[in-house]
Amino acid sequence: MRGASYPAVTDGDVLASEIPLPPLDEQHRIVARIEELFARIEEARRLCAVANQDLERLGGAVLARAFRGEL
């Protein structure tokens, strides 16, 4: 046996198999939900990047004040 070959399953077996799909309106609902979730993920990534920038800026300000003896 090499590669993806498996002697008990032929190409014909795979090609003859039926894959059940939900109705088209359900597929559209699923896609809409996935797109909504991806939009939320992108917003979370954007907010994380903003928070990291703020953290770097504030961390630098705290260090500067500490070196000046203001803390």
C-alpha cells in the first residue's frame, strides 16, 4: 500500500456515494451565521491589536515615569 490507496475502497465506491446536504435555505442560514462569526472574529482581532498598541504606549510611559522617579 502506498499513498492514499486503500484496497477495500475503490474509486467507484467513493464516486457512487451520496452525500446528504441540507436544504438550500438551511445552507444559506449556515453561511450567514459563519459570516457573522467571522466578522466578530475580525473585530476581536482589531480590538486586540488596538489593546496591544495601547499597552505598548502605556508601558513605555510607565517606564519613563519610573526612570524619572515619579512613581
